[in-house]
Amino acid sequence: MAKSANRLKTEEVSLSMNSQTVWYLDRLVETGLYGNTRPQAAMVAITDHCKMLIAGGKLGMAPPILGSDAKEVTKP
């Protein structure tokens, strides 16, 4: 199934990590669940962690994309 186009502008980020963290990224890549490269694994891991923080109420939701039909959701 094809993914829909990302409506958000892509930003390039450069990361520097110690060798132990790179070792963990390589283990994530080896699983095949986090992409095929270190940058893909880092992106998936960071995205998943942000989702977990948002679900736990520890990180606020990003504002809606301008011009989208998205509605802001607030917790009661």
C-alpha cells in the first residue's frame, strides 16, 4: 500500500552520537523494523519516542498544519 504524501516540510538534521549509541542504532537496523540505514533508524526511533511522550502527556501536540482540515484535539 502506497503512503500518502507528507504535508510537512522536511528538515535536515545532523546528529553526532557516541559509538555505543551507534551500536544500538545498528541493532535496530538489523531487526528490519527501523529502516535500512542508521539515519532511518534514528528517525523512526525519535518519531516513536515522540509519539510515546505525547500519549503520556509529557510532550504537547504540535500545532496543526496551516491550510489543513486538521482540528486541534484537547483533553477534557
